[in-house]
Amino acid sequence: MTATEEPCPAVGAYVLHALPPAEEAAFEDHLAGCDGCAREVAALEDTVACLAEAEAVTPPAALRRQVLDRMATTDQEHLRDEVPALGQALK
């Protein structure tokens, strides 16, 4: 993260410990003075902790079959028109 970059988008990467050391240090400097980012970090840390405790569960066979059948009959082309592409959503 350079001095001219906005640090707030780094919140998610910071919480996941995915920033390089220099960027992490720069974000921590920013964090010391940004209440909004501090609140977001706290909320995301709670979410990450919950996700870390989650367990994969195999669904009952009937539920799995029902979901797969529904997927097979869902018009995917129609959904593509309604949901923006990932690249567009991140801009």
C-alpha cells in the first residue's frame, strides 16, 4: 500500500493476515486513527472466528438430490443477466 492508496479496502486482507508485512504495518498505522476501519476489523474478526469454527456437514441424500434437481432446471442464462460479473462488482 503506497501513501497515495486508500487503506480502507485493505480491511478484509488485514483480518485474514493476507497483507505483506510492509502493507500490514501501514494499515496498522491507518487503523490507529480510523474508527470506521477499527469497527470493521472488529466485526470481520468475529465473522472469521465463527467461520473457523464451522464444520462441513454432509446433507441428507434427499436434500442433496432436491438441490441438484433444482439447479438442473434453473435458467442459468437468465441469472447471468441479473448478477453482475465479479470483475464489474469489484470496480
